[in-house]
Amino acid sequence: CSYNIWFNYAEQPRLDAVARLLCEGAAAEPPGAPPPPANAAAMPTPAFVGLQEVTPQWAAHLRPKLVAGGFHGLHCQQPPQQYFVALATRPPLSALRDVTTLDYHRTMMGRALVYGRATWPGVGELVLGTTHLESFVGPDQQAVVKPNRRAQLQQAATALEAAGRRHGCVGAVLVGDFNWKETPSEDGGPAVAVVNAAG
């Protein structure tokens, strides 16, 4: 599961609703907030969540709520930026081990990958990661932002693949805000192609 909490809209009632959605599958959002997914009422509660646009204030607010909901803590990008990504697991997945922040070589925005390993009983070891790829900041910056985003996705896929091979994992999962679909004509194809090419 992946959720961008949109720090510009992050107010306590909305963050409490996000925590309920993740912990209980409850879909209630306060008036005026962006609507939850149409199928939110039927959504199962996730065993793995990647969050984007987390701030230190909202990490401190969400962490105890996630722990109360059964999550094994909240692992945040280090060192935290103005806003950052975070990762959490809960049963049937184990707590994350060897949690790592990988800063991207190409970023104007302090973007990074946070990843670690978890055990899924009866299945095996998984590498789990979350990221927030470079954001659209206007057409005049696209010549820099688009190549950065592609490089970031390739770097993330390579890191997850390497970690998975090194530890004999059965799979790797990357979630996040890839910022790929910027116009109605874009379908995320490059993101899918890069991940598939990485294995």
C-alpha cells in the first residue's frame, strides 16, 4: 500500500483518518479533504505501507497510531528533509531489518529510497521499499526533472534487486509516488518498463 499524505493538506483530522484507513480499513475523511479511493470501504488493511510527503511533525503524530494498529513502528528517510518518505510493516510480515536510506544521485528535491527486509512466514524474505520520485515543477524544468525521475527509478530498482539477490529474497516490492502521469496521454509505461527490466 502507498499513500502520499500531501503535507500541504496535512491537518490532524485528515492524518487521523489516514491512520484509520491504514489500521482499520475505515474510509471516513473529514469534510473538505480530498476523497478517499472509491473502493476504500472494501479495502483490506495492508501489512506494508509506504508513505510520502511525511514531515517530522506528522511522523511523530502517525507513529503511535500505526503502532497501536499493529505496525512495527515507522522507518523514516534519514536524515529527514522538509518532507520525506517512510515505511512500516505489520503481521503477517515481520518487523523491517537493515532499513536503509539511499539518496538519489540525481535530485533537485532531496529525494531518496527507503528500503528494508521483512519475513513473510511460509513465503520467505522480501525486500520492501518506498520512494517519491522527482515532482513536476513546471514545463520549464521538464528537461531536468524527467531524466532525474528515470534515473531515480533505475537506481531504486537496481538497489532492490541487489538487496534481494544478496539475501536470497523471494521478491522485492517498490511502492510510492512515481509522479509519472503528468498529462492524460502519459500512462506510466516508462516506470513499468524500467522495473521490469531490473528483474
